[in-house]
Amino acid sequence: MKKLKNNLFKIFLCLIIIIITGLIINTVHNNIEKNKIENVIEEDIIENNIEYIEEDTLTSGSEYDENNLEVEGFEESNPDIISKSTKETEEISIGNSQVINKPVYYSQIDNRWKNILYTSVGNLNQTIGSSGCGPTSAAMIVAGLKDSSVTPETMAKLFVNNGFRSADNGTYFSAFKWTASAYDIDYKQLYNVDDALQEIKNGSYEIVSCSEGLFTTGGHYIVISGISGDILKIYDPYLYAGKFNSSSRRGKVTVSGNTVYCSISNFKKYANSKGWFAYKPNNSIEQKYKQGQRVLVNESIAIAYDGGTEVIVDNGLNQFWINKSVVTSDNRLYGLATVVWDEGQRVLVQMLDRQFWVHSSSLSTEIPQTNNNSSNEQTSPKTQPETPKYVLGKYITTTNLNVRRGPSTNYRVIKTYKKGTRFDTKEIRGDWAKTPSGWVNLNYCNLVKKY
């Protein structure tokens, strides 16, 4: 009997050790995953020149509202138009082809269109807000890759008019192939999650149908807008503040701004994805301007902050400090600049002592003639770019050097480059350079190779 008790005690002790070990391993795994996501968020903030991401900018909503949405039935196609070709459906015209070549974010419960009907049977309860995750997801793709004027309202009307809205089961799968054909976007439908994830790694963006699970209590479409390592970046058209705080979702994703960051492992486990519709951006770049070419910038801007002689301006591509001498009274950036790099839709230029991105459409090679009596300060020699102190290239640190979130010591330190660290530069602002990790002061670095 005593021996039996000892054996039972040993078994019990082993079970306790196994449980504790499992909890420790799970905690370590979750912490590693959390750190990975935080690093990806930091990279996104740096890459997109975002000074901060608002935590309270999400559309209001509730789990109760979510539970009352129309459930997507994920039917393949409308039997009444199964043989109808794209040419026989509504003709599409491109409104604004100035796009960012990646999905934009739209919310189906945005006040601008949430109450607009999305119905094929005259049901007044079927709106974009209640039923429009399909057209909203399609609008994210089209507006980012082909026509920036497209909204969820645009796609909702197109889907209804062309027979891709079911009576009470949401949007037909066939709507997404039609969208690609109508807007001339390279398209592929995938049939398992591993192939779909590989296609994302190859540079595609995807609309994904999900059944009850991490993203929905019924059926729902989402957009995978990018990937970094094993972290997916997801645009959820029905994202509201607190959506992922419920007991069944908590801890499985991280939300920053309008982006949901989710590990591949959690996506596979909890998203319950069913269909994958991949769209490939056109990455061919038509370069119009040569490096070192002189151009005239005439770009619409918003003044984010007035610092006296300089202001922070926002042109939709980035925010940057610039001298007021090149800002007109009607809020336009106007002056001569030098082309650093042409990426097609956007061009990196140097004006005065600053480098920043401008829209290609705002540039001109027709530079006005000036004379000493001209009162036009924007194109006079006083505002022409001086020879920059630093140029884009590969650098090496001469001491341990702080990497910051922005181009000044006012921004917080996010990591440290050790002495002798080599790094590439993406942008120069005065003495500061943007690296793949953040901003550094080039006064503590030596140029290794000029680009």
C-alpha cells in the first residue's frame, strides 16, 4: 500500500511538473510572438513616416452589433449569370490612377456609407454596414492597386448591378474574379491556406473568406495587406474598438491603428479561413525623372504644425519640416528641387536641406525663368537647394549610436547600433538619415559607399 501511495505521488508530481512546464513554454512563446509583432509595428511606423498611431481612432461598434450582421454564405456564383462574361457586365472606367500599389483601409461601418443599401431583393435592412464586407474588401484592393477614387459604395453598386449580391448570403465568390478582370488586376484563386500564404510572401494581397472564429461570429471577408516574417498584416472591414478583447479572441492578435497583426500560426489555428483570392500589384516602375535632374515642385499640402520659420507639412506621402519660403499662401509646396530617386508614382526629391517624397504628378521640368528683380521667392536662387552635407549611401558608425523613431533627439530611442555597424540609408533630413531600423545622426558615421 505504501509503495502504491509513493507511485501515485510520483505520478501526481510528474503531472504538476508537465503542466507547469507547459505553462512556462506557452508564456515564453507568447512573449516572443508579442515582441515580433511590436517590432513589425515599429517598422511600419518608421517606413511610413508615422509619428504615432492613434489608439482611439477605430469606428465604434460592439459584439452585439457584430452578432446581428448578415452571415456570409460563401456561395460560389449566381446561377442566373454563371455564363455571363465581364464584357457583358457594366463597363468600368478608371477615375484616378494615382495609387499607392497596396491596399488602402476602408471600414464598412464608416458613417459615409454604412447606411447605404446593399441588397438585391429590396431588403431595407441589408446595408453596407450590415452586409458589405465583400464590396468593402474589394474596394480596399481596387483603390490601392488601380483607382484611388473607388469606395465601398462604388463596389457595392457594381456588385448589385452585375449580379454578385446574393439574396441573403452576402457576396458571391465570383465577384472577386470579376473585380480583377474588370479592373485589369492580375488574379489567382487559391484552394488551401499554405498556397495562399506562399502567394502573399510572393507579393500578392488577398481577400480571405473566414467562417466563425477569430474574425467573425458567422461569415466574413477580410484583406491580408502584407506580411513581415511570420506576422500577417490584416485589414478587417468590420474592425471596431475592443473587437479582440473578448475571451475567445484576447491575446491572439495585436491591433495598431487600422491594422490587425496576427502570427501565421494563430491565423491557421483560429481564423477558420475558407477561400483565398489573390491580387498581384503591378510592380513595374516607369521612371520619368533621372537622378540629379532639376524639377519644379508644385504640390498641395496641409500644414500640420507651424514652428515659426519652418513648418511641418503633410502631402499624403510623408510629413516633414520645410522652410516657409517654399510654402505658398494657398498651402502649396512650390520650389525647385533635385531628384534623388524615381519610384514611378512617387519621387524622392531634395529641396533646401530636406529630402522627402512627392507625387510624380506634382513635378514639372519646365522651370520658370527668374531675374534679380523677381519677387517670386519660391524659384529665386535664395531657395534653390544647397549642396547637401550628407548623401544617400552605406554608412558605418564611429561609436555606439542611438537609433530613434524620428529625425531629432526629441524622438525616443528604439535601439542602438554598436560601433562599426554598417547600414543603408533610405532618406536624408539634414544631419539625420532613415535606416531600416530608424533614424540616426550621421555626424557620428562615415560614408562607406555612395549610391
